[in-house]
Amino acid sequence: MSRVVIVGKKGNFVREEEFKIALEQGMIRRIIRVFVFNKKGQLFLQKRSQKVRIYPGRWDSSATGHVDPGEDYTKAAKRELEE
């Protein structure tokens, strides 16, 4: 099972936790969001799967995801864009 970084209200590291537990308990998780624009200034959005627990079927940022333990924000953003 995947682990995520749990942070406090100011973004400070608290601990690592199993994703499922963090989600069920509403813990604040370290994430990234990437917004991709073309030359015309148009924003690329993605539609969330109907299978996800939070906001299924809704429009979302170009790429988003959790920052893995030991990963910095830039690496996480690049990984999420590739995925």
C-alpha cells in the first residue's frame, strides 16, 4: 500500500501514513497541482474518474497528486505530469 506525507496546518512535516488511513481520517496530505496552458492561454483540465472517492467526475487541474515520502515538490510535479 502507498504511503503519503502528513503535514500540519502550516505545511510542516508530521509523519508518513498509509494512504487509505490518511484519506479515511481526513488527514492533511502533501500534494502538488500543476496548471498547463497553451500558447493561446487556454488551460488544459482533466476530468476526474467516476471511481475516485473525492469529487468523482469533476473537472480538475492539469495534473495533481500526492508528494511521495522523500520526494520534493518539483519531482512530484514532473512525475504526475508523466503519469
